[in-house]
Amino acid sequence: MGRDLRDSSPAIAQDCMAALAASGFHPVDCGAIPTPALAYYARQHGAAALMVTGSHIPADRNGIKFYGPKGEIDKADEAAITSYVAELSDGYPWPPAQADWQTAHEQALAAFRDRVGGILTSRALSGMRLGVYQHSTVAAELLVEVLRSFGADVTPVGKSEIFVPVDTEAVGQETIAKMKGWVREFKFDAVLSADADADRPLVIDENGELFRGDLIGLATALFLKADIVVTPVTSNSGISEAFGFRVLRTKVGSPFVIAGMEAARQAAGTVVGFEANGGVLLGSDCLLNGKTLSALPTRDSFLPILAVLGTAASTGKSLSGLRETWHLPVCASERLENFPVEKSRALMRKLAGRDALQEFLAPFGNVADVDETDGLRARMASGEIIHLRPSGNAPEFRCYAEAASPGRAAEIVASALERARDAALAD
């Protein structure tokens, strides 16, 4: 059992452990710990795991991530769990008794430290000035420790005793303003952070600009010399076979990426998965610095952060310079928060017809074609991309855009979300 730092997480974790014990399992309490560290420790021991976290959503909401002995559960597992809960109905004896559980917090952290300690060579980040935005991520102290172990000059910033939800896929302007201020004040080469449970990285460059999650994934794939990349349709369209690896596109969500990686493992080589939120999944063992980095098919923030920084350090490029070498389309994304699921579904049904979608997107030009892999991803006659989809795990409606400039991409996202809000209100 692991958990994030939300106020409700300790009680939920205790209830879960009591329920497990009542069902004949032996819970081991790993305390407040990054999700990838918990997943890695459980995988080492062939054990199942539960992580209590609401990830990036507000503090008054929470959730649970499930892992079987082989790793993160898939869609078939989700269906089986739902069916089993329905069978239990009101017959479950609630509440279960509390108890003192076996603990393994330090052991799990030690195993994860050993894993990340082999990603870069000794002193690989020497000479870099880095900030770690600690807010309320469970990785706050560990990330500082790991970066310092590779020789970086690290300054912790922004520690918060109040829970702060950070969505690495839709970073707010208030957060970006903080980053710019810290970059100017401390002359950072980068600011690093993660979401609440540390399975999604946040990387800010030396100008205080966001290093988007799909670019973090690309940097990691190149760092690991990937043969196959599995990534959702929301990732930058410029990420293609031109980079020397095969690309498989999926729906949004780690279960879909994991399923794609499982299919890709039929072929030989290194398989890397990543999402537009920056979470990187390693689908196969790979050789790194003369050592084997074992597969970890769940989202991880530490590997991609080290891959980006290690690449920048070894090439002598700044993070913004690294981004510019790839010549990718400019992307932007944002979401409407507290947007009821039923409104999202109603809007998507309304836009399912080509004429309705064209009318909705008329201010941006003519729709050339539509990809319906996950939501509606419209390629306009101008070459711009506008992607609309409901969040899969929160009452949010998201928009992604690709355009020739940051300003234009941000303008498209803001305008499209405003139209989505107005349409929902009209209905």
C-alpha cells in the first residue's frame, strides 16, 4: 500500500489494508511514496499493490490505482473488478477492523533509489543549477536527493503544507508565473517537479517555459535508443518514424499504452511508452551505462526527468535549445475544470456529425479530416489540429491544439474551450 499527501489518503489506505487483511491478504504499508517506487517494489516481490491518490485532481477528491503482481491493471481487470463489486453488493462487512501493519517504506524507497541511480553516469549533471518545485508532491524530497546525487546544484522551492493539485498536461498561468520568477531569481537551468503521486513529470526550461510532456517522452525515447514508441493520439503529430523508431498510436490512458506495449513486445528491441502528460512507461528491459534498466510498465516521472537533463548536459544544449533541434509543431492544451461528465458526453454526441463539428470549428477554418481514436481530433485545411475529448478520470473537458506558433496554439485552445462551455450552457 502506498499513498499521496492528500488529507484523506491515510484513512483510505488504512481502510484498504483492513479490507485486504479481512480477505486473507497480508498488507504491507509503504506509506507516502511515489507511485513508480511502489510499483517497482511490488514488481520486485511479485506482489499486488494499491496506490491511494487522486493524482492531479483537486484535494477534496481521491482515488486508488491498482497493480497486479505483473504490474498496472488493464481494461479487462477493471471490468472484472466492477463485476466483483456488484456481486458483493451490501454483503460486505463494513467497516473492517483497524490494526498495525507491516511497514516497508524505507525498503521500497531504497530499491527505487538503486534503480534511478543507474540511469545517468556519475556527476552527469555537474554544473547544472536546478530548482525543484516541491508543492505537495510525494516526490519532493526524493527528487532533490536524486538530482544532487548526480552532481547538480539543487534549490528546493515552493514547498506547501496545503495540498496543491498540479496537472502536468494543463499547467496554469499562475504556476508558470511562479516558475518564471524562480528562474529569474535563481538563474536556474531548469525547474523540475511532478504531480501529487509522482508518476507525471513537470519540466520547465531556462526561460520559465513548459517543456511539454510529449517532448519529454520523445527525449526519453531517444535517450534510451527506443526501437518502438507507443503513445496516444494526443501526443505531438511530429513524433514519427523520422526519429528512427516505429510509432504506435493509442487512445489516451496508461492501460491503452500498456496494451500497445504488450503487443509491441512481440518484436525485438526496446519499447518505450509515453503520454502527453509526460508519464513514461518502460515496456522492456534495456541496457544503460553497462547495466540493465528493468522494465517498469507504469508511468514514472524520474526516468524522463533524468533523460531530459542528461541529454541536455551531454550535448551542451539548454532545454530550449534541445526542443528547437526537433522542429516539431507547436502544441498547447488546457481543460475546463468541474465540467460534468454528462455534459462532456452530450457535447461529444452533438459534435459526432461532420456538419455539426464543422459548424463548431468554423472560426478556425474548414475541417479536412477527423481522427476518432479518442474524442474528435480534427485536422483543419490550414494544417492546424484541434482535438476535443472528455477526461477519462475527472469531470473535465480537454482541448489540444497544434499550430505554427505558441500564441496561435494557445488562442485555438482558449477559443475552442470557450465555445464548448457556451454550447454546454446553451443545452
